[in-house]
Amino acid sequence: MNKALSPIVSEFATEDEAESYDRWFRAKVEHSLQLAEDPYTRRIPHDEVMARARARIEEKIRENASRNLA
């Protein structure tokens, strides 16, 4: 049934659109939950990411400094 919905009640024009969006949204959430459980998509804490980035930046600074001295 494709009943029209009031714009005051719903942002969707019809019940079919609302149900379609709901199915899409639930599938996205389910996919995200599965990724969170996957050991290959391990979450890295912010502090660890920042420490790696700082180390890489410092490494590049040292490399550039040694090239300029040579």
C-alpha cells in the first residue's frame, strides 16, 4: 500500500518511501556493527594514531635536514 503521508507527520511522501528508507538505514547499521566485530577492521585509538603521525613527521623532518646538509 502506498498511502500518502502528511508532511507534518513524516518527511517522506509515502509509506513505501518511509519503509524503503528504514530498510536501507537498518542495513547500514547492521553492516557497521559487523565491521566493528571484524578483527581486520581494528579501531586504533586516537592517541596512537597521533603518535604515529608525529613520529612520521619527525622522521621526514630529519630526512629533509640531512639532505640539506649534504
